[in-house]
Amino acid sequence: MLLDDLLPSLTANWPYVLSLVTTSILVLYFSNNYFNHGLNKYPGPFLASFTDAWRFSSVVRGKCQLELRELHEQLGDVVRIGPNALSFSNPQAIKAIYGLNNRLNKSAFYPVQMQVSKGEVLQSLFGTQDQDYHTQLRRTVSSSFSMSSLIQYEPRVNETVRAFLKQTEQLYATPGKVCDFITWLQYFAFDVITEITYSRRVGFVDNCEDVDGIIAWLGKIFDYQAPAGQMPFLDKFFVKNPIRTLLSKYGFIDNSSGTAKFSRARMAERLREIEAQKASGVQESDRMDLLTMFLRAQRDNPSFFDDGRLLTMTTSIALAGSDTTAASLAAVFYHLLKNPRCYKKLNIEIEDSIKEGLISNNGGIITWTDAQKLPYLHACIQEAFRVHPAIGMILERIAPPQGVQVGKEFIQGGTVVGCNPWVIHYRREVFGDDVEMYRPERWLLSPDETASKYAARVREMNNTLFHFGGGSRTCLGKHIALLEMCKLIPSFLRRFEIKLDTDDDWDLHTAWFVKPKKFDVHLIAKEKLVVDKQS
């Protein structure tokens, strides 16, 4: 028989047969990737048509947002970045992909970002792919992040701002002293978060140290999560390895993330304090914080908002609450310093507003209400959000089974689609031909512009800004970040003159968030301000 004749030949030449079979499988695999969902019609890097390794290597290089923007400038509004992934640069794509009515699910990139506590994956608002779960969890905690709650948190931010200004003067406001500003700003942002969440600073600013090494740990985990998210199966081999997870669940090892350990420790400290307050007759409303608000939510809905989900919320705050705000604060200060005209103009606005009685002088700390009366401050912050959004990654979504229309393109179901803020924020038809320039005036009324034209122009720019995400997944903590920025920036500028340590442009590193590798400044204390202890 033919098989009897063929078998000895195949056995004798097995290396060639194995090579042929392997080659055939690879050809079929890569051909399938190339033609997947008809995406071969879209331009992109050659390697990206066949494997996600291109995306992985781009993120590892630490400049993925700049590489992607350059690709869109060369290739157009739609760029293929993987066998099953498209990046969009037209602002119209934001509504199609992230609009409230479309409810596109998040991709497999997001579970990689979720933290682990003793063998349990913490289903966070940011990381979960379950839309219904997200809706219920967000509804449970949203009041804690509302504008009305924001007013309750302002005295806590005041305390940290006051401590930060005092420590800055003592540690850095001496001739020749160099301040590692990006690290120092992150210490501030982390202490604000712990003050708002647990009613106490934990020592970042007061002791000038990275408490529990959490900031160093965050740097490492973002360096892991950003590239691993491009090839999510890698996470099952490393952080969320099923064997390690099982061993941790039964107490043989502890695979808890650094943020989970940090949050558990802070929660235990605060809960002991709450119990002591109850024993002494102090009502919890006398000292409101996020944890107290979460505990109230737990009492209202204990079956859903259990201890695990409470830990999930505090861990999420620790994970993203400092890096984003520190990066945004650094961006405002850096671009002001690189543009002396803007730096001078903002300082004049602040001082003139105080002299004219438009805003109060409460011990040198600007209130949230008064900050809203400073249009150039608002413009400077908005422009920093535009030129330097803290997020440097594509916010991925999955086209629904029936497909989705994105602009002029119909995208088949199952395709990963998304936009990157660093691409969207540089669209010339929205922000002008000078998009590469930091120009806060683009957010203000021009002398030759009518009020209606200005309103329409600013509305379009605001709708295109994507630094807090979009749709139902917009960052829940954005109001807290704005509170920190609107208070610290003018208060710091009133207290100190700032000078860059070098005229060189800063070098950015992207690992989820876009932060400078180095941002050193020199600080000179201005005339002493009378500190109002009641502010």
C-alpha cells in the first residue's frame, strides 16, 4: 500500500518532514494574521501585520506615543499596529469608540493592569471588562468623587500643600541646591491621596522618603504592565501565573502587589483610628475621608461592596492617584519654565488678583473657588493637558460582534480599536497649526474673535481632549487631580521662583504614564508670607 511505502520514507527523512510541517503551520498562522478581519488594507509597520511583537517592542523602547504620532503623520488617520489592532487619530473616532451609547468592551490589555491580593485578582473599575460590574461598582462609589465631596476634601489638601511648601523651603530653597522636582511632586501627590483616603499623610513629604518603597515599585510594575499588555498571555506566565496564584491563595506564598500591601497597611491603621474615635465618642463625620465614604457605601450594599471590593478601590487609588497627577503637575511647571513669557504672565495674574481683592490671601494657599477666577491659570493647565497628557498608551476597546462604524471605516467585530491622547491632542484642524507649541492663549478669547466663535472653538477643543479617557470609563478621580493642581500651582508660584537646572529639553519615558526621566530645578524663596493657620 501507498502508506506502507511512504511511512519508511517519512521516518527516514523526519527532520525535513518536521521542518516542512512547521513551516506550513507558520505560513498559515502568519497569513491568517495578515488577512485578519480584512485589516491588510490599512497601512502600518510591516511586522505589525503579522505579530503583536511590534507593539511590544515599541512600548519597551519607552517612546511609543511619539512613534505612533509619527506613524499617523506619515500614514493617515488609521494605522494598523497589530494583527488585530487599529489606531485612530481623527477626533471623530472618540465618540464612535468611547461614546456612552456604544459601550464597546475593553480589550485583554486591561486585566493585565489589575492588581493581586493574596491570590485574588482585584477587579478594578479601570481593569474590568465586565460592563455591568463596572456600572454597579462605579454607581456604588461615584458620590465619593463628586464635586460636592470635593469641597469636603479641600481642607485636607490644604494641610498637605502647607507642609509641602514648608518642606520645600527648608530642603531646597538654598543657593546651589538642586531639587529632583518630578520625585518631589510625586511625594506631594501621594501624600494628598493618603490624606484624602485615610485622613493622614504617611510621610512622603514630611520625611522626604518613598514610604514602603511604593513609588519605586510602581515604576517597576508600570514598566512591566505596559509591554505585557500588548501581549496579554504573557501575564499568565508571570504576575498572574495560576500556580503562584493558587499557592498564594492557600498561604504558601504571598503574590500580593505592592499597592495591595500598601493599601492593606494604610486601611488597618485608619480602621484602628476609627475604632478609637468611636470609643471616645467622636463621630466619623467629624473627619471625612474616602475610606469612610467607602465604608458607608459598604453598609448600604454589603452583598456587593464587600471587603475585597473596598480593597480594590483603595488599591486603585494608590496605583494611579500619584503618577498621573505628578506627571501633569510637572508638565505645567516645565512648560511654564520653557516659556518665560507664560511663566511671567501667570505670576502677574496671580499677584494682581490678590492685590485687587479678586482672590483671598489665606496664608499663601489658593482656594479652589479662587482658582476658578484665574483664567490664565486654567489655560496653562488645559494646555499642559493637551501637549503632555499623562497617559501615553492607546485606550483599547473591542468592536462588538456586529461591527462598528468609526468615521468612514466599518470595522468588523472583534477588532481592537482605540485612540492615543498624544496623537489626538496634536490635530491641527482642532488646535491650530502651532500644535507643537505650548501656547495657553489658544484657550482664551482672541482680540479678533467673537464670543460665539470662541465658545464653539473651545467646545471643540474640550471635546477632543482625552487625557482623562472618555465615555463611561472617564477617570473617576479627575476632580481630585484638578483640585490638587489648581491649589498647588498658584500657591507654589507665589512662594518660589523656579529655574531649570539645564536648558536641554527633558527626556520622557513612557510606561503607561509619560514622565520625565529627570526634571531638576533650583528654587528661590520669595518674600515671606504670613501663614494663616486657619486656612
